[in-house]
Amino acid sequence: MTYQAPYKDMQLLVAQAYQQQGLDACESLDGFDPELANAVMEEAAKFATGVLAPLNAVGDVQGCRFEDGKVITPDGWRDAYQQFAESGWIGLALPEAFGGQGLPKYIAQPVNEMWLSANLAFVMFQALAQGGSEILLNFANKSIQERYLPNIVSGDWTVAMALTEPNAGSDLGALNTKAIPQADNTYKIKGQKIFITYGDHDLTDNIAHLVLARTPDAPAGSRGISLFIVPKYRVGDDGALGEFNDVRCTGMEHKMGLHGSPTCSISYGDQDDCIGELVGELNQGLQAMFVLMNEARLSCGLQGVALGELGYQRALEYAQERTQGANSEGEKVAIVEHADVKRMLLEMRSETFALRALGYQIAAQIDATEAAHDSSKKDRVALLTPIFKAFATERANVMAGQVVQVFGGMGFVEETGVAQIMRDARVTTIYEGTTGIQARDLMFRKVRGDQGRTVTELLAEITQLIQPFEADDEFASMATETQLVVTKVTSLLDSHLLNLNADHDGLLAVSVPFLEAMGILCCTWQIFNVLAYQQKQEMVDEPYMQNIKALAAFYGAYRLPCALAALKVVENAGLGLSKYKF
């Protein structure tokens, strides 16, 4: 089976996000309407299906090779990358001043989803290029921007994000890579990094490494981290490539999944000849790097959506073709006729649809924030980012398991290809911050950090949205149960989550269940947004919209009780962790 972009869903959700976020009223977005979005999506779908999807299994089976100190990508990848770059897809949402197309994120979001579904391992460089460019646009001096950005935007060079070290994983404050100041205002970089996605490869002539390091007199911990741009080959004042910059790949990780994406160990300055330039201010590296990390977290959440969609398509096709068992009349039937298989398929379909809607709304909110400089929308994006990243990737892993379950024993063998989805999905809950780290960020920085203001505003918006549906026979029950979840979250904010005397470890212990409940609530919110949008547009109640209503009702009945159960766990803050001795 070849991946096919769910174009109808994408078209609906893009138009809805565009209208809801008021992008039609943004002067800076004049001309970037859903009609343009549809044209871009049509071209992207052709490339995803025709070029990238056929290489997905190739990358999984062959993987990358590390030979004589060089990384060699799978067959067909170099040609596909060349086509990808020449078509302008890398610079889709990057500034025209540096060669990009300058499209808003709400248009780039469905395009990126197509890439991620078609061949996740291949396109992992895309978020790095986008986030790395935004770092340079916001923090780098003019000289760095002029020498690096045109090459990154065009795809002539790629970007690598170098954070993790053998002794410093999630705790970046423990990193030891050194940056020694030189007389010409450059820095000699020395240290080792691990788990560097696309840290080395054979796709481009140069790789711009964004490296976190500390100067000799830097404060201890995260307060002393600075950011440097360190190219594999030095870059002259005119932007031309120079000599090798003592940046070496020392090996590749042999991973559970994403075999086609090179994950490298990188050594900087083995010969004391690695030169980097400071990006931004000294000791402000994390502030700059979080721009890229936030971009990567949103991309990671979209990976969950994309893998869910790919798995659903594979499972649906197999369920329609596989004959097994009989119906009540004793007739042999395809397994899609069995109630439990229907349940799993509809769970994947509704979950993916709701998560997609949430991801598209976040992208449109970013556009609205940048166009209107609206701090409230910025706070909303900050609140939703850890929810989307963690919840979408956790659910992607559940859905990957359901795909294997639909296939039965055939799902457990490599020949069918669905095991790859399960293996590729596993790491998405880990990188760019584990689910626990996202939950802690949500609990302490986003909810307690502003005394619950932003989350309370969201809850009020959800209440206002669902009120008309309380009189709708079809969705009254779902609206009522959604309000129960809203009321419970509000109550827990007062009694537990915003309590100044709350036990810190107790809140940490229930932060993941709280994020899970918020993920379900946010997905339900988006489903109601779609239903409200459909009513306002007075759409013909065609079979497609009837199906959307059916999956909406299913999601509410199937998932809202899970949100209430998770909130019950939150209410029991602490879980007795201190009583158990390991």
C-alpha cells in the first residue's frame, strides 16, 4: 500500500483553523488563503506519494551505513533530497529574503504532516532546518545570517542540533563541551555530543551544527550555557566553503526504528582545530535553543499524527481485504465487519482526526500571534505545545499497537511493514523531552507559572463553545460530559494544582495523568470546533460530514471517560510514592 494524504480532512481543518484564528483579517497574510493552501497541498501530496513513500521501507531495511568515517544514506535518498530541495519544500515557511517561500505555518502544517507520514526518517531534517533558521533570524548577527541562511533555506546545507552528551541528557546544565574564546572573536569548540539527528550524512556539502557549550568562566549549570554555530566545513566571509573544521562523526546509533535517519555521535575539536561563532549573547544559549526545541516539539507532535494516519490507512486496507470468521448469518466476511476491529479502526480514525485538528489550530495560532503580536495567543500556544507533543506521541504508540493487532499474527512479521510503524513511533515520546518532562513543563511552567490564567481562559472558551450543543439531541450527552471534565479541571486547579502548599513531588507524580486528561479535553474541544464550523458554513450533510459526526460521537463516548479517570488520579495527588521503598 502507498500512503495517500487524507486531503479531505486536511482541507476541512485548514479552512476551519484559518477562519477561527482570524487569519483572513491579518494584513500580513493577505493572499495566503485556504485556496492557496489547497494548491500547495495538492502538489505536496504528489511528492509524498510518488517520491517519499516508496523509499520508506527502503530506509527501514537498508538503514544508514558508517564506513571509513563517513555516513552513507539508503539507496535513492540522495536523489530524493535533491528533488526535495530543488522543489523549494525546505524553505516553504522560511523568509523570502533568504530564498524561502514565506508561507504561513498553517499552510506548512499539513504539508509537513504528509512528509512525516510518507517517510518520517527521511524528513527529520525539515524541522531542524525550520527551527535552526528561526534561531538565526532571532539571535544571530547579520554576518552569520547572510552566510548561512540562504544555504540552509535552499537545502544546500542542513542543520544539526547538538545538545545531548554522554553525561548530560535531559539535564543540559551538566554538559561539558567547551568554547574557548579566540582573539578574532571566534571560539575553539571541544567536546562530544551523542544522539545527533542528521549529525552527519552524504546529502549535502556542509552541515551547520548548533552546539551548546560553555566558556571557561561561565556560571555553573544551565545559566552558563551558550550557543555556537559550528560548520562541518568552515564558511568564508563570502559564504564560500573552506577547510574541514575538525567536526567528526565517531559512530552511528543502531536504533529500534527510524533506520534511515542517521543518529550520530559527534566529536568536536579532536585536533584542537574546531572553530565556532557565538549565536546570541553569552550564557543565553538555552533561550535561543528553545526556539528550535519548541519547533521540534510541535513537529514531534505532528509525527504522532502522521504515524497514526499511516497506521490507520494500512490497517483499514488490510481489514477490508482479510477474510476471517463469519457474520451472524454464517457468511464468511472481511474482518472489517467484526465489531472489535471496527472499534480499533474508529479509535485510530477519530484520534488522528482530533489530534490533527489540534495541531493545525496551534500552527494557525502561531501565525495569528506573529501577525498581531498578541501575547495572549502566544501564551495559549505555550500551554498547548507540551500537551500536543506528549499526548500525540503517546497516542501514536497506542495506535501503532492497534495496527499490529488488526493485522494479527501478520502484524508481528516484518514482511507486512507495519512493525516499522511501531518501531519508528517508539522514540517520539522520548526525544525533544520525554512525556514526563512535557508534563512537568505543563504543570509547573504553564499552569502554576501564571497562576492558572491561561488554562482558565481555555476552559472558559471550551464551556462557551459547547453550550449550544447541550440542546442538540445528537451531541447533548457529549457536551454534558465535556463540561464535567472542564468542571473537574477547574476544581482541581483550586484544590490541588494551584495550591501554594501542594506537595511538589505529589504534583510531579500526577503530572502525566493531568496532561493525558488535558490532551483528551483539547481533542474534544477541537472536535466541537469542527462541528460548530460545519454548522456555520451550512454544509450539505453529505456522507463525509455524516462520518465526521459519527467519529465525533465515538470519540466523546470512548475517550471522555478516560479523561475523568485520569483526573481522579490527579485528585489522589502523591499516589503513595513516598511510602514505597525500592
